[in-house]
Amino acid sequence: MSRVEPLVVIVLFDGVDLLDVTGPPEVFSLLRRELDGAPGYRVILAAETADPVTTFAGVRVLPDVTFDEVAEQKIDTLIVPGSVSVDEQRRVRAVADPVVVDRVRALASRTRRVASVCVGAHILAAAGLLDGRRATTHWSTARQLATEHPAVDVDPDPIFIRDRDVWTGAGISACLDLSLALVADDFGEAVALGVARQLVMYLKRPSGQSQFSIPLEPVSTTRRVDDLRHHITRNIADPLTVADLAAQAHVSERQLTRIFKSELGTTPAAYLESARVEVARNRLESTDDALERVASACGFNTIDTLIRAFRRQIGMTPTEYRRRFRPSAL
């Protein structure tokens, strides 16, 4: 008897983020290669009507079925993407259309597993599906989620979280990590890692991996600070000091400190350490380099300095970090 493909339904609505919609199907389509043609998932797009849906990117997407039609089918996994509004001050807020919320609530009641992508968590929360659960969302709307839905235990750090039969993902590109985690849950880690290689991803990141990194820090409003940040990135292995950075920016150390606190909410020294830790994390995840080499490549004078910085920044040693986040096969 042939295996029945589990039905994955992706919710569509006007203003939805395009990558939230297209990312998971890309992962699931590559799954077939790893299964040598054996059944993987059957993916369909569902919307309120059969009319094309206009995404936030302006690209129109055609639904496969309506919500009423899909409600008659046996759904294995319901994936809920997100949508945002951006005001004149570039402030981002997640949007949860009441009609979509009602549809998601109804479909979720007869679905084995529900997953949100990025700010889709706000729709799940509005539907009451995250009450009493731990969840994540894009870092830019995490405070909004916690404020509007106090019954939800919001953790803005992980790239995705599983709480029983409900999964929530973080940033838009993290939809790939979340999709790979769903594949691993259904077909095993080896298969998921094979799909990750096809996607040319460095690794299949575990759920505890932080969605934050130096490039995601708030951008500054001055060219001077942006230039300094690029300078730090290009010269991360050099013994940079606050005095060096001040000289590069043609300001005094005291003035540089005021600028960093105003623009980035931190000191130059703290930012420099965070940048070095971020580069070290990437090397620990993707290479076999000894700690001494990692420390040198990231501008830390000694292994002890590297260890102390890791403990301050992420609460564990470099060795513990590598053991936890580096894939078993690279």
C-alpha cells in the first residue's frame, strides 16, 4: 500500500509576506529528492476566495483552494505566515486580520500540527492558540506580541520554538529552519540535513539558536557609525581598541562613547566584543578550528578572553556552544 502524503495547508491573505509563503514549499519540494521519489508532503495554498492574493512584496499568488473547501479535508500541518504594516517613522507592527484569525482558529481545531512563520505568531495568538504556551516571533514585534497577549510566554531569542503541537518561527528566513525542523520531526534528522545541504545552508540550526546577530542590530541614523561598524567587521581580527575606533571616526573617545550610546544603545567596547563573539560563533558552528585559532581570528588576545566574552554574551563557554550548535556532520 502506498503511503498517503500528509496535507500541508499554507494560509494566504492580502499583504502576507511572500517568503513566508514560498519558503516552506521550497523545503518540502526538496524533501522528495532525499526520499528517492517516495511521498513527502502535499502542499496547498488556501485563502478566503479563489481570487489572486497580493503579497506585501506586490507579487500576486493564486490560491489552490478556499478556506471552506480545505475545511472538508484532513489537514496534517497548518502553516500560518505573517503580515506587517510600516508607518512613516518605519515602525513595524504585526497585523492580524480578524477574518483570517477566525479561519485559522477553525482550521487549527482539526489539524494535527500548527506552525507560524515570522509574525504569523500574532495570528495564532489572536486565535487563542498560544495561550499558556512558549512562543517566538520576529524580534521587531516580540514586544508587541507580549503586550497584546500576556497569556503567551514570549521568548524573542530562538529562531523557532516547539510547544507540544504548536510551532512558532522567528525572522522571515527562519522559515527554512522551521520547515527543516518539521521535516526532521516527521522523517528524521538525516533526511532534514540532506535537504539543508540542497538548500546550500551551512547547517540545520537547532531551535535554541539565537535569531540575533550583529547585522540585525538596529541600524544607526548616521553614516559615521555605519562606517565604523563596517570597519569593525572588515578588521575584526586586528587588535582594535576604542582609541582606534575614535581615531578612525575623527572624534574623541568620550564623544565616540556618546555617539554609540545614542545610536546603538551600547558602548563602543561592548559593541566590539559582541561583534567578535558573533564571528567566533560562526566559526565554532562551521569549522573544526581549535579555540586558539578561533580566538586569534576574531581579535581576542587569548582563549581566556574568548571564554570570558562568551560567558558574558551568551552564558556558556565556546566549547559548550560548539557542542550544542555545531551539526554532527558537516
